[in-house]
Amino acid sequence: MKRLVLLAILILGLIGTQIQATDIIKPRVLVSTDIGGTDPDDNQSMAHLLMYTDCLDLEGIVSSPSYGSGNREEILRMIDLYEKDLPKLSEHIKGLMSPAELRAITKQGRKGAAPYRGFLTPTEGSRWIVQCARRQDERPLWISVWGGLDDVAQALHDAPDIVDKIRVYWIGGPNKKWSTNSYAYIVENFPNLWMIEDNASYRGFITQNKVKDKYNAGYYDAYIKGAGHLGADFINYYKGIPKMGDTPALLYVMDGNPDDPEGESWGGSFEPTARSSRPVFHRLTTAADTVPIYSIIEFHVKGPDRPDIPADSACFTLTIGRQEWDGFHLGGGDYAVRHSTYYLGTLPYTITSDIPGFPALEGAITIENLWPGRESATDCKVGPNWYTDKSDPALFWRNLQGAETVYKWRQAVMEDWGKRLQYLKD
């Protein structure tokens, strides 16, 4: 954001025009979060977001937990904390959103992952996405996704006309496994969506717990401790150590040129991809079967033909990596389940069901560390505006693809936030 502001000032200065802070073109942003669900770092990222609403036209915050107990009330609780800190923040920062404005745009999305077809019924959150996207505005609506894609998929299903009006920055990786079906629906039906699929780059922002300096494990003591009500709440998540893995999805529109994903920004730098990896198996796999990390793996197995089982009703279980995933009957005895993982190496799995005559199955699959990896005939083709983690080995950080493009800016980001946190101590 700083570089955008300086550039605007320079340009207008050259043509003899004075600029006011209100003249800066802010990005339109809607945040979709699974806060309170699978990972407490969403609370950390939410605290950061609330302290930077002056830099955005924030149009929505949607609770969209694919898994876990996340809900709108947790967002409202964070806004309550922000309300107590706002007087001090407002002494130094102009243009922060009011608590009333924030509460009015906080909506409840889908609770739980979408079924196999990738969508189900509209939610308050998915309707709000459609409403915001359809507003008359030359600026695109940036949807910053900190969890699953279920409400984005629902919005696209209900209002396909919005595909040209939105741009999605999605923190994928682990979140991909919670929303495999909604992701599959989007990539198959909306390949021309403007998408940054960040599966690994964001991890360059996560604190190194064993590094005790003020930018990592020591950040809480150096900057957050004593910083108002938001600071007091922060200790409840990872003992105050900032993880904030979702924050790069916000940083991307705050710094640099968001129209250029291949350029530099606090939220990373990305490359276009022509496909999304989707290996499909109609047999049991073994350790000799290798698939790319973050790919959508489809397992199809034969079982009893049960037309009485409702479509999109979970009826069997894939157990892999000590977690269980719902599978579905597609008809004609074809049973299918999708899975995605960020684990590497060989993973054993089982497939079981209570359906009489359904075979108990065991197999294994091997995951390799390159996305989108080797091309497969079943991969999904995507359009020219689908971007993902850079594959240059020089940009791997700690074996994480593209993470160097985020890590390089982390200290600057944490210092910038530290200045705002200091306002809560004054």
C-alpha cells in the first residue's frame, strides 16, 4: 500500500495536482474466514485486519467454516475487542471502519464442507458475495479466502455472471483438503476465474518458533503484549506466537500492484498455470502411484448399486493421514471421494462403509513436492488468469514452493504492524 500511495503522489505531483488521503483508490475486499474452526490463527489474522481497515474498502466478512465450530459470533467477538481499542487507534489512524459498519457486513456462510457436486443451497454469506460482486463499481471485488471455498463456489453457482467481477486470493494448502468438492466445482466450471491459488507461498509468513528474535517467537513480548484488548486476546492463540498464515491474502492488496501477480508484493509473487492437477483412480493405488502435492485426488471404487441413497449423501469413509473424509455414491455402483494433502511421502489409506456388500479396501499413495507436478490426462485446464506458487527452485523457502516471495517481506510487514500496535500502548 505504501508503494501505491507514493506512486500516486508522484504521478499527481508531476501534473500539478495535490492529493488527499481520501483520493487514493482503495481495493474492494471481502474476507471469507473459517475463524473458530480448524486453526486459531484466523483470530490472529482478524486482529491484524481490523487494525488496517483504513487501507481497504472492506465490503464483507463471511464466516465459512468447512470444518469445525467456526461461526459469525466469533467475528463479532473480535469486533467487540476492536471497539474497545478504537479510540486509541483513531488518535493516530484516520479512516478506520466503525464497529457498526463492521457488524453490518459480517455474515454467516456455510457450516461444513460442500457435498460431492461442490455446492448445495445459498447461505447468507454466499448471497452477500453475490450482492457485493454485482455492485456498480469499476474496481473488482477481491475475495480474500482464509479457509474453504464453499461459499465462493455457492455464489458462483447461483450467480455465474459474477465470475468477471471478482478476483480470488485463496490460502489453499491445508484449506484445500477441507473443501475439495467446492474447489473441484470451481476449477471444472469456472476455469477463467481470476484466481491466485496460494498453496505454499503463504507459509513464508509463518513464525519460526525456534527463532527467538522480535520478528518471530519474541514478537509478542516486543510488540503485542500490553497492546490493548486485541493484544490481550492474542495470547490465547498459539501462546501469542504469530502464525497468521492467512494474512498474506490481505497483504497482497495492501502493497504492490495487485493487477500484476507476477510482480512483487507483501502477499507474494505468483506465476500463471495452465492446469490444476487432478489424478483420477478407478482402482486401488499402491506406494508406486505418485501424485503432486496439493492435487485433487479422486478415488473411485465399485460397490452395491443403491439408488435409494440420496445424491450428495455421505455413505462411505476414506481414512488417510489419521483423518476421515466423506465419500459419495454417484449412481450405478460408482462410489467416489476426493482428497488433497500437503503431507509428503507415502500415505496408507482405508475405504470402509456400513453398506451391506461394500468391500473393505486398503491402499497407499505417494505424494511428491512439486505443484502442479507431472501432467495427467485428467488434469483440469484453467484460463490465463489462474496463478499459483512460483516453481523456481530458488524461490523455495524451507522446502516450501514459492514461500521465499512472501518471507522476504515478512520483517517489513511485522514492523509496520508493530507501529500500529504501539498506538495501543501509548
